[in-house]
Amino acid sequence: MSKSKRTTFSIFTLPALAALAVGLSAAGIARAGGEVTLLNVSYDPTRELWRDLNANFAARYEKEKGVKVNIKQSHGGSSTQARSVIDGLDADVTTLASFLDTDAIRKKGLIKAGWVERLPNKSRPYVSTIVFVVRKGNPKGIKDWPDLVKPGIAIVTPNPKTSGNGYISFFAAWGSVILRGGTRQQAIDFVTKLYQQVPVLDSGARGATTTFVQKKIGDVHLAWENEAYLEVREAKGALEVVVPPISILAEPQVAVVDANVDKKKTRDAAEAYLKFTYTDEAQEIFAKHFYRPSNDAILKKHQDIFKPGLKLFAITEIAKDWPDAHKQLIGDGSVFDSIYKPR
Amino acid sequence: MSRSLNRRVLPGFSLTLGYTVFYLSVLVLIPIVACFIKAGTLSFHDFWHAVWTERARAAYRLTFGAAAIAAVINLILGLLLGWVLVRYKFPGKRLIDSLVDLPLALPTAVGGLVYSSLYVEQGWLGRFLVPLGIQGAYTRFGIVLVLVFVGLPFVVRTVQPVLEDLDPEYEEAGASLGGTRWQTFKNVIFPTLKPALITGFALAFARGIGEYGSVVFVSGNMPYKTEIAPILIVARLEEFAYGEATAIAVVLLVISFAMLVVINLLERASVRHER
């Protein structure tokens, strides 16, 4: 009896003491120069990338400003993340996969208009693209987009309706026809054929990777460039990356969420955080994680990965902008809808 | 006179009713009303356009069809399993009994991933089944399979207590009166079990309609073929079209509610019939 009483005592006192200690030390730091907590809301594959960047930024900021920054991360499907911010998740900055997602937050008034021009290179510290992952030795000889629609090729790519990876792959396939002088009808024919050879439409990028790698379905996987290299590295020789001659310029953009940083008084740290991503130090980290640095000199330094032969086309070459491309090609009643016929 | 009519046998009626109404409102009614209000922000034309396309109808048919087939299978399997667990003694019975609840505890996405991995051409089961023409992954059959999995506990758990209360003496009486085994089952056991079976069926069916996590991994999500209605909701959310997404949810809710009401009526009728 007395023993159990003692146990109860220690169970309650330990956390209390710990909390007290944390409280005291936090107060101490606050007096010495302050402590800031930032929340970075990002998309799925960027977990390891931002963990690296955060550690480097925190060290630098503490040295320069004497302020300790504690950065929290949130990851998920890009537009799911955008909806969380719209619905009240306290993000200080967003680092989402697509303009569409960041701009949806702007439409709710949480990010100020003109956010794209607030940071260098249209608020893109890095860019990315879509490449092919094939089985070892490339048995089906897939080198370029037209190879995908040859008979007997099965393509793995997520559902463009539910996945960023999905619609960006669709745009890339579409652009590969248009940018080579194809007509709209030829592009429609190409994507129709391509999607008829997609056996499974996974709902997200990671699901598609599982289908291709673990379940061994399909001959080629249309993947984010950074994911493709990770996938191949983990497959230990069972897969390889094929870089087509042309693909899309994907533009993950970063933004400060104005409404939240003003409320939380974290604007200085949040802005410094995003500016940091353009420094040489951060640009090297992007390259290390297979994201294309926006700094040309550093991009060139990593030519062994980001080979110069790949032409990246901007979304504006196939539509007015991202929303227009999505509406025409993916949205309700679009080209994508016309591919599938009731049967 | 009227006072005594209003009095209940047990005290605390108004208090418990108050709690019940409060919890039901907070947990069920308010979210559902919010759904209807959100869907109500659409004009009739937009609403109709969102919920009644060829593709959406195909998805509703698949969602309700697969859930119904799976619930029927669960009805038969569940009765059998419940019967074995109650009536027979055998080693490992406890273990099997606790296995029944596992589908409820396992995150359904895990269930879906495991099922699809097993039944694909290179999977443990698929390498034998696919050559025989049995495609358990990325087909409608696969959807029914996972819905049977997630709905399994419901019929078992509703039938079990009734079976436990059903004294074997009734069956013996039936037999001694000259009834065949089938007659005993049909006239003695089945009528007693009927309400529990209907309840279990309704629970398994409702679970199947709402299931998303496991189905997305097994179905392959091909429009018109293996695309369930919840996928359409997610697709609309990705476009930040909250109104349209909720509209589809409302249609699902209304159809489900109507079906559950019918099932409840059937259950009542069967209880009354028994009395």
C-alpha cells in the first residue's frame, strides 16, 4: 500500500519537476535574447530535406541574432496541407509543391497578394521535374516520352485528380507533345494512349512508388526527380533513372503566411528563414537531396546528377498559368476526364 | 392520474435523455448538419452537376454494390464463425476469438496495402491465383475482399451473445419432436438469431459504404471501373472545391440513411413477428 503511494507520488512529481526545469530554462533563454518557434508546413517527400536545412538555419540565426529558433515541420499531401493552413493550422511559412496550393491560401487572405515576387526567382529556392524510373537494365528500352505508349508498356503514375505528382506528370506528358510542335489533338491522343496503359491510379506519390517498387507492377514510374534518385538508391541496383530529353519545370514555391506571423510576432525569423534558403549553404543542401538549386553556379557544380541535356519547359508554354493548366487538363470536364469512358 | 403516467419506473430519465441528446448532437448531428449547410451553398444546378454525372453514378453503384455483397458474405461467414466459437470447444479458441476483432484495430490502410501486396501478380497469393485468372488486386473483387475483412467483426459480435443465450435444449426439443436438422435451424434457431443477424448486416454494410483507407490501396481507382465514391470526394477537395466535395458526401449520407432505415424497419418487423 505504502509502496503504491510512493509510486504515485513520484509519477506526479517527476513531470512537474521536469516542466518546472524546462520553464525556468526557457525563461532564462528568453531573457538572454529570445526564442522563436516556427512552423513550416510542407509536402510529403521533403522531410529529410527540411530537417537538414532547419539545423543549419537555427545555428546560423542564433549566431547572428542571438535568437534560438525552434522549427517544427508538418508534412502531408501538398493540397491537404494547404487546406489545413486555410482551416487554421498556425503555419509561419509554407513550402508546398505547387503554386496552386500556396495560392489557395492567398485566396483566403492569409498570404498577401504579390507573394510570388517577394522572394528571389519567383519565390523558388529550388525547382524540380519529372523523370522516369525503370527496371534494371531498362529491358523495355524506354528513353523518351513516345516510348511510353508503345504496346505492352505499363506506366505507374498517381491519379492526377488526387495527387500533385499525378498532375505534374500529366502536364509533362502533355508538354512533351506540344513543345515538339504537336497539335492539341495529337497531345490528347498521346495522353489518352498513355493513361490507357496505366494499370493503377494510386491516390498519392508514395502509393505509386509502393506499387512500382514493392508490388513490381509496371515498366516505368513517372516520379519526382528527387524521389526517383531516392527510390533507385534504396532499390540497390534493381532500378535505374532515365532522364528524358524534355520534361516540365515544377515550381515548388515558398511563402511567409502573413496573417499568422503577424499574429504570432514571428515575421523576422520567418523571413530570415526563407531568405536563408537562397544562401550557398542551403543551395548545397537542396542539391544533396536531389532538388535542383535555383543558383545556377551550384546547379552546374552538380552536373553529374542534374545533367545538362534535359530541357525543362515552363507551365506557361502549355497554358496561361498553373490554374489554367489544371482547369483545362485535369479539372472537372477536362481532357483527363475525357480519357475515361463509361463502359 | 396523468402524473402517474408521466412517471418512469427508473429515476433519472430527464437527465439521461439530456445527456443522450447532447452527445448525439455534438458527435453526430452537428457535423452532419454542417455537411448539409456546406452543400447548400451550391446552386441546385452546381449541386446536381457535382453529384449526378455518369462517373459519380458509376462510383455510387460500386460503393453500395460492393458494400452490400461484402455484407452478405459477412452475414454467412459471421454466423458460421459465431456458431463455431459459441458451440464448440477446441484448442486455440480464445486466440481465434480475439483475432475476430483485429480488423477493427488495424489501420485500414495497412489492411489495404497488405491485401493488394498479397494478390498482385508477384505476391504470395497472387503468383498462384493470377495464373488461374483470379485477380484479387486492383479489381472490384479486391474491393469486396477488403470490405469483407473490415466488416467481419460486426456480424460475429452481434450473433455471438444471442447464440450463447440460446439453450441447446431448444434444439433437442426440436429434434425430439421429430424435426430434421434443417427444420430445427429454420424454425427454432434462425428466428431467434434474425434480429441480431440484421443488425450485424446493417453495421457491416454501413462500414463498407464509408470505407476509404483500405479500398484506395486495393482498387486501383480506375474511373468507371474501380473508383469508389469517397475517391471522388478527395478529388474535389484537391481542387479546393469544398462545396462539391460535400455535395457528394451528402448524397452518400442520404442513400445510406435511407438504407439503414429500411434495415431497421426489417429488424423491428422480425422482432414483432417473433412475438
